[in-house]
Amino acid sequence: MNPDPDYSAAYVVLSDGECEGHGFAFTIGRGNDIQTAAIRALEPYVLGRDVSDLGALYKEMVYDSQLRWLGPEKGVMHMAISAVVNALWDLKAKRAGKPLWRLLAEMSPEEIVGLVDFRYIGDELTPDEALEILRRAEPGRAERIEKLLETGYPAYTTSPGWLGYDDEKLRRLCKEALDDGFKQIKLKVGADLEDDVRRMRIAREVCGEGFPIAIDANQRWDVGAAIHWIKALSPYSPHWVEEPTSPDDVLGHATIARAIAPIPVATGEHVQNRVIFKQLLQKRALSYLQLDAARVAGVNENIAILLLAAKFGVPVCPHAGGVGLCELVQHLSMFDYVSVTGTMENRVIEYVDHLHEHFTDPVVVENGVYRAPLAPGFSAEMRPESIAAHVFPDGPVWRDS
Amino acid sequence: MNPDPDYSAAYVVLSDGECEGHGFAFTIGRGNDIQTAAIRALEPYVLGRDVSDLGALYKEMVYDSQLRWLGPEKGVMHMAISAVVNALWDLKAKRAGKPLWRLLAEMSPEEIVGLVDFRYIGDELTPDEALEILRRAEPGRAERIEKLLETGYPAYTTSPGWLGYDDEKLRRLCKEALDDGFKQIKLKVGADLEDDVRRMRIAREVCGEGFPIAIDANQRWDVGAAIHWIKALSPYSPHWVEEPTSPDDVLGHATIARAIAPIPVATGEHVQNRVIFKQLLQKRALSYLQLDAARVAGVNENIAILLLAAKFGVPVCPHAGGVGLCELVQHLSMFDYVSVTGTMENRVIEYVDHLHEHFTDPVVVENGVYRAPLAPGFSAEMRPESIAAHVFPDGPVWRDS
């Protein structure tokens, strides 16, 4: 579905005169002008405004009635809100001198609940239920922060599995992933069934029985085709099947999940907001929830999604890759571990070894785990020289191309 | 939910050197810059291109992999595709010298099926099933065209029911609607329950038992609140309850529909695409489907939605109002009558008496019916003097305000 990605971002810098907050809407090429126009439309909410209450400010942006018409709460406008909300969190964490995951992990349950918009999810999660989930996790928080600093958070890698690699390269990359200590790998599938069966067999041979090998279809199938294709791959025991069909099709995911059980369904990188996630959970249509740091409305809506997943007992294994998504999403999983679910069991964060060199506080993935970031902020800031080189249309990368 | 609308549009004109096609993305105020940027991103699909095959061209735009990342198929990017697709249809109908409804109504079932993207709806509607629906309606088409030209298509009016009118005005406007021959009226609800009960009682008194009075909540409620509120209004027999909650919440709509039965649920003006409509139909979550001419990807996706509704036997009663939505949507309902369902029973098109003076071929609503438009095109073209006066930021309406 994404044959020609050209990883890009509409990039936001907010300054309070002392500190800067950075955020971005990740795109795969054209569309940055559109995202930039959407971000500009949000200027009145931050320029010269008191930005200390990020629960209230987030809701103000989401409920701007004129801009809401363009969604509501989906697509371009929602991604723009994400960029601004995430930049405000980067700023707040820098001012607090803490990495975002720790800033969140040290907030009280009441403060966390105040960040969430319960509108349209109240039938499954009330503020009281959210408080109860957070209070239940409160006792062990200090120990878990220590454990996280010590052991890190498990990662999996998509590097071996891109379509178009020959069998020899697939074999070599699977071996390297094992050697590097990753806890899981993932193969892209859906272009050609015969190829997929062969590639899956090779990966299974290299990784051995029991090693988690996920597959990812990037929305290629209709419901019937998904079931047919996955059944053909089932002898190789996929750990999960990711994005089997349209991210909007809750009932389609549920039908697929029932038909391919016990093979689990995973989805989320294109799920537009908490309302769709609520329904995927209600229908038991997913077994792994793959939130994205920059598609829903930023940190605040992702907290709602973490709480919904916790209520349903579904593990969150975030989507990453792209530009800076690994950097952002690690903070959300670590907050989930410390303050929401209290466990890393059956949970992994995606890792793609790509473009980290452009960030001032890049992820550190060692021996198959994300090390907990220590620098203040949301790890969202790109290096000034990277920004200068890649800015469109005047940066040298564009000028000279 | 829409306290301060300022009706606007991002407006598209395409020219083939002889004819012009007009289209627009309707907004309620800010956001036009964003829509304009999104429309500009589609220029490569039309500038200097052969635009004769609108089935193929529509799919090309929807499947642009980079722009698709900004949705997929929802929000700003999808509304931009709608504006361009609708402008292409306006152009095509003008070149054919026919009003759009008639151009479509005279196409063969095979040609109509070629306009539809069946991706992600194949589990409920295959091309063969669509063909069967269209072929079943084929025999009576000529007679229905005659009937439509003679009798028009039933309309209903929202004019009496805006929030903020005093009781006297409500009473007077209800009486006027009856005198004008409208077949149904609609009241906005959801701000204050006591007020709504009083207003509904007044409307029922004026209109009498059995006259259809719909209510419209504009997404104000969560599931529980919707059920509570509607039950309180049920003694006054609402004809339908429109947008009781988030347009994304298929399961929420289904829960509400079951709880308030036999009062029917209606929704659609904010439903993002055919995939959500498919699910609303699968769950019997709506009893009236209110497609919008300019939110999903234009004429082509609306044909898919008409076919889905026909398969499930759910009447389509389109959303209108805004800027030019009445002008567009009448063509779709008339095509539905002639070529898809063959009936106008239990069907009405919304009518709001607002801003028609800006269009070169404005709707004609007389004695409670839309007269079938006769001028070539999609009735989408604004008068040059209206465009000149309202163009942002240099038109006199803006300059002098």
C-alpha cells in the first residue's frame, strides 16, 4: 500500500522565550503543505496563551467547532493537533527537567485523569474507572521506574521483513535480528501469496519454533481475502497479523479475528481516534493495540487509549518507524508500564533502525531493548543541522536534488 | 456543537478550454486554507490529463499512497477529493448537455458499476450484486424520469427548528412549513432537555399527530445520555433521531437504536466514507441514511453508498443546507429514484432556504418538493459576482468587514 514513501514531517517549534517544545506530523511524502496549513490554523490556541493546563488546552483545540467540521477528530486536522499537543508536552517536560515518560509517571492519578477527554468513550470508561486503574498501579511505581532504568523495554524489529528483499537477504537479516537480541521480528506480506509462504517458511527456519514472527499486510485485503491469505500462512504460526484490512472496519477486523483464531489480530497505526479503538476493543477485534504517537491527538488521547486497553486487558505494542516515531512512542509505553498496567509481559515496541541520527536525543536500542531515555523532554527535537539541510523548499537537500 | 458557523467553501474550477466544471469543499468557517492546500495537492491528477474515465481517475486520487497516509479516505484529504471529483462530474454533465441526475440515470448498469470502488465493501456488496440491483431497476427508468419531471422529489425543512428561537417563532415557523407543503420538519435538540420537551410539544401541537417531526442532536451525546434524552422526547414521537453521538461510533449508534426502538436513528452528514456506512448498515444502526454530497469522495463514492443502502433496504434522505449542498444532493436522490431503488417512498431531501441566490442554477423547491433540475451540470456553479464579492481575503465582503 505504500510503494513510494519519502519520509517527511510537518515540524512545529513552540517557544516560551526560555525553552522550546518540538513536535511533528509524520507523513510519507507529499501532504506536508496541507499539514502545515492545519498546524497554522491552531496558532491562536498557543500564541501568547497560558499553556500550563494541557488537559484544558487539548480539549479546546479538539472542540474548535469550525475546525472540527474538517474531521471531526480524524485525518489531517487531528494529526495537526497531535503535532501541537506533543510539542507542548515536549516543552513541559523540558521545563520540568524530566523525560516525558517520567513526568507522566510521577503525576497523580487525578492529574492523569484530568488530561483525558472521556467524551464518546464514557460507555466503556468513566473517569472513576480510569482513576481506579491508575490507583491500582500506584503502589509499585517507584520500583518499576528503577526496573525500567535497569532493564529497558523490549523491542522488535521490522528490518528483515520488507517486501522486495531476496531470500538470501531475508535469511541474513533474520539471523542478525536474533543476534542483536530482538524479541520478535515482523514480515510485510500481501503482495503475492506464494512469495509470502516461502518467506514465512524461511523466517521460521532461521528463527526456530516458538520465536514470535509477526506479519503486516498494510491494509491490503478485503475481509474474505484476509482470511484466505492468513489461513495459508497459519502453518508458520504468525505471532500476529497486522492491519489485515481498512483501519475503519471494526466489524471486518472482528470477522477476521474470529475466522483466524487463535492467530491474533493487531492494528492501530492508522486508527484515527479513541472512538474507533473503543469499538475494536468492544468487539474483541484486536489482540494487540498498536497506537501511534502522532496520528491521534497526541499524548492526551493516547493516555485515553492506554486506559481503554488496560480496561480490556489488551497489550499495547506501539507502531514506530517513520521519522521520530520510535523516539516518541517509547515514552508512552514506559508510562504504561510504570503507571497503568504495571507489566511489560507480552509487550514490545516496534523498532526501525532509520533516521535516528537526525534527533538530538535518539533512541538507544541495545540487546533488543529500548533503554529508558534520560534527557528532559519527549525526544522529539531534530538536530538544527538536520532541519537546516532538509527544510522544504530551500534546504540544500531539496535545492541540490 | 456548531455554535458559530460562518458558512464558507474551498472552491474549485476546472476548465477544458471550452467548458468549466465547478466543485467545492463546504466548511463552516476557518479551515479553507487547509482545504485549499489539499485540493492543490491533487492538481497533478487533472492538469493536462484525460478526464473522460471518472471511475479510473477517482480511484487514482483515492489511492495516491502518499496523500492516503493523511487519511486514509477521511477528513480534509477526502473532502478535497470530493471537491475535485464533483467538479469533474459538473464538467462532464455540462459537456453532455444534461443535468447530472439525468446523465447518471441514462448510464448502463455496467457503466455505473465501473464508477464504484468496491474495496473494503466486498464483504457486503460485490460488483455482481451491484449490477443486479441496477438491472432490476432498469425496466422502469424512462417512466420514472417522466414522473420526476412532473412531480419533483419530496423535501423537508429544518428552518423552524434551530436552537435559540423563542416559542412564538417556533410556532409560527412550524405553521409556515405546513403551509408551504413540506412533508416533514426537523428540530435541533440537545442543549437543554426541558427546553427540548417544550419545543417538541409545541411543534407536535402545531403539526398534529402523525406529521413527521425529526430531531437532530448534532453529535452532542454519549451513548447513555442519548438514550436518556430520546426517551424523554419519545411521547412526542420523533420521526427520527439524527446524529445522536459520534459519527465514528457504529456500535454506539447500534446500542442507541436498539434502546430507543421503534424510534429510528438517522446519521451520515459526518460519516467519513463507505466503510463506516457499510458497518452502520451491517449493525442495523441506522434507519435513514443521510449521505452528504461533499464529505465522502464525491459522486463516485456516493453511488457506492446508494447501492449499499439499497442492498440493505434503508432509505437515503440526504443531508443538505450549508453552501450549495441542496444544489448537489438533489441529483443524487433523483438518480437513486430512477436507477437504484425505483421509489421515493419514505424518502425526503433536506432543504434549508439559505444562500441559493449565489448559484447560477439554484434549487427550485415548490409546494414541498424539489423540482428536477434541467440545466446541464451538477448545479454546483456559483455566480461570478458572488465569487468576486466573497473571495478571501481580497473580495469586498472581507475587505470592508
